[in-house]
Amino acid sequence: MKIGIIGDIHGNLCALTAVLEALDSRKVDEIACVGDVVGYGARPVECIALVRERVKVVVAGNHDWGAVGKVALDYFNAAARQALRWTAGQLSDDDRWWLSNLPLVHTCDEYEVAHASLYRPEEFKYILNPEEAAPNFSAQTAKVAFFGHTHWPSIFFDGEPVRHSIQKVVPLDLPGRVLANPGSVGQPRDSNPAAGFAVLDLARKRINFMRVEYDIKTAAGRIIEAGLPAFLAERLSLGY
Ligand code: ZN
């Protein structure tokens, strides 16, 4: 069984379409999303529709809940706040219902998913280093867990001390638990503008981290067209 792991889509339909095509060509059996379907980008409604159609497991990101008033707007920086107000104005009642009812954590036998951390998921804490990853392992029950929020592809290995890595292939036939961030579909911040995602391959016991090029020019143009801050368009081609 192969599971596509995506997240931090942020209303970027061009990037989401490219990633779904890449997952189709790898013949994944199902797709899970670490949240932040909306926010920043200019196609939130279309991204919600496509995610609802194609993605089996979705958890709530801070932007998903920010757009429906479940996370206060003063949590966000000025550009994110402006984009969330605009996003809120695009949503239908059904979109709002769907975003509001996303769970914070999903757990099954094979893997767990949370947007920021399995530990106090409602606080949306950033996991950028081993010290920040350590509390997560106290809450992680499955061998593999996925998170997003930082927009950086990265892996943490449980142990004393917790170890950090950015390797492209992670073997899962070793002892210990693994916490992995697939990177961001719609707004990568690791200086690589290509859309990021991962594939959990249960038969081959490994996670593959991948990137796919997409039409950044169109995605950026839509942000400008919508009257959103120009910085949100410019950062797409910088991978920041
Ligand atoms: Zn995000």
C-alpha cells in the first residue's frame, strides 16, 4: 500500500494539481493531508473541492481554522491576516462547515497526522529542531507520524537525543519512531520553489520525499489579481 502525504496547500491550485498528477503516476492507494488547505493563495474554494474529492484523511491547519474564526486572526502576521479575511469572503456555507469540522489529529494503524504537533495540537507549535520534536514523541503512538506547518521537508528520529535529517528516502525497517514533514505543496520555504510532498510506501517500508515543478507564474498572477499582498506572490518563485 502506498499513501501520498501532502499539506500546506494554501489555496495554490496550480501546485495542488501538479502534486495530484505526480501521485497518480506513482499509483498511490490513498492520500492524507496535514492541513492548511487554504490561506495565502487565491484559489481556496477550488482547493477545498479538489481535496474533498481526492484526499481521504485531512486534519485542521491554523489557516483552515483562521478562515472560519476558530483561530483568532491576531495569531497571524499582517499578510496572512489579509489573505484570511479575503479567503473567508470566498467560502460557501458548506466550505465553512467542512473546514470547521476538520479534526486536529488523525490516527490509524499505519500512521498519525497532525498539522503542527501531536502534542497539544490545538496550540499549533512549530517543530523546527530536535528539542521542539521531542514532546511530540510523548504523544505519538504509531511508528510514523506526519506534520506540516513549517513548510520545510524534514524528518525526526525518536531517541536520546532526537535526531534531525533532511534525507530524501527514509527507511522504516529500523527500530524507533519517525516524525516526518512532507514539505509544502503551495508555499515551500526551503529555497526550493517546487511543490513538496511525500509517499509512504508500506510494502517497501520507506518514505520518499519528492518535488514537482508547477506553473508558479499563474499561481502568483492569481494572487495579484485577487488584490492580495504582492509578497505572497513573489515568495512562490523564491521558495520562501
Ligand atoms: Zn501552512
